[in-house]
Amino acid sequence: MNRNTLVVIIIVLAAVVGFFAYQAYERDQNTLDISVGEGGVKID
């Protein structure tokens, strides 16, 4: 394999990892946590 092919593979892998990390971040941000306790209702 030549050097350019290795660079392209590394860039593609980094893009895929970044995409999945962003998806996980967005999924975490979009969760709605509703807690009912003694102090009332808390929404995070």
C-alpha cells in the first residue's frame, strides 16, 4: 500500500468515528429525564 492510500484510510476512519461520537452526543442531549420526588417534579 502506498502512503496516500494509508492517509485516505485514516481520514475515513476518523470521519466515521467522529460521526458515531456525534450521534452518541446528540442522543445523550435529547434524552428527557423526569424525576418525581418529595420536592416535586424535576425535569432535566
